[in-house]
Amino acid sequence: MVAVIEPRLLEAEGIRALTRAPADLDAWELVARASSIFWRMTLADSEAAIALYREAVRQHEAYAAAHSMLAFALLMSAFIGWTSRKANLKEAAELAVRAAKLDGSDPWAHLALGQLATMRRQTDAAVHAFQRALELNPNFAAAHGFLGYALALDGQSERALEHLTQALSLSPHDPQNIVFMIGVGHAHYQAGRYDDAVKHTRNALQQRPEHFGALRQLSASLAQAGRMEEARETLGRLKQLQPDVSLAWVRENLPPTPDAMKHYLDGLSKAGLE
């Protein structure tokens, strides 16, 4: 089933496509297929989905949703650690801006702009973009979720949890929820509630055992909780999957703002990351 991600949004977009040129429906079908693949959340599926999104952009240059979802997929790929932040940021920025110009009423365009700002560590701009997406669709679970994650990455844990919890309740069976569960864990981590961070991050890992971001966060959380043997074991699993991970890599590629980044690096350092 293609419409596993934000089904109401994709359904609405499909209806919009039906009312326009046949090419828009063709483009929507490519985008929906790519979305269903991307949120399986593996490196291979990410690459396959991004290739489909690129094909949609190539074939349908004026279709906003193709640009916005390709931008978002590129940003998420960097956020998880499958690709480098530097490699994807410039292309994603161009695509997100283009999507907003093509269709300012596309909530995914504003979601992509919000995630772009998050990756640039510009929390206020991210909040503004995500809130614009919510103005366009108040039930847009992804906008609540990524808004919450942006706030967590800035150390605004309680505000973050409000939005992350709302995202999870709005769309309880959405494959994106793996990301929001990690976001809940990060909010607790930044608030110093390390056992809660461990619990929520482990819940995410039960669904995606090889998720780089969850393993990084679990390592840091366990170390801060004083559970050093578990922290070192988790870090070992992470290094097997992400051999290039290091404190320098985290500092360069991940989006916590300065104080939150310092706290995150402290946990990873305690776990044994160098």
C-alpha cells in the first residue's frame, strides 16, 4: 500500500492531482511510491526512494510535492547519518525553496523548509516553517513531530514533548513514529531524565534495530545514567553499522544547538566515543 505515510495528506494530494493535468497524477504516483519505500528506514530503501523522488522531479519540473519530498528525504538521510550533512544541505535548500515557490499551499514544502532550518541549527526559523505547515493542515502529524524534535535539539524539552506526543497520537500507526519516539527520548535526555531517555529510545530500536540515530542516543543516555557496560555495548553495535562515527562527525553533521550539542557530546564521550 503506497499511502502508508501521512495517508490523509497523500490522499488529498492525489485528489488535487486528479483535478489537474494527467502528468500531475503520474508525478503523485511516483512520489507516493517513493514515500512508502523511504519510511522503511534502511540505507538501501532510502537510496531507492531518493532515486524515485529524483525521477519525479526530472519528469515533472513544476510539481511542488516532488521537490519538497525529495528535499525532505535528503535532509532526513543526513540527519540519520546515511549521508553527510554538507553533501545534501545545498541541494535540499534549492529544492525546498523551489517547492514553496511552485505551491505555497503545499504543507510538505514548509516541512522541508523547517527541517532545513533544523539542520542549520536555526530553531526559530524551523519553528516558523513547521507552524506554517500546521496552519495549512492542523492535523499534519509530521509537522508536529519535527517541530517537537527541533525544540528537543534546542534543549526546549517540555515544549518538544507537547508536539511529539501530539504527533504520535494523531497518527499512531505511521512509520514516521520511529523518528518521533527517538525525539521523545532526546527531549528527556536534554532534560536530564536519562532513564526515560533510555526507555523511549529502546522502544524505537525495537522497531528499527539498526537505526544509527537511536543507537547514538541510547549510547549517550546509558552512559549518563551510569550504565557503562550497556553504553559501551551499544556503542560497539553503532560502530559496526556506522564505522565513521566520531565526536567530530557528530559535531559536524548533527543539528543540536550549541548547549544541547555539548550535553550530547558529553554523553557520547562517556560512552567511549572519541
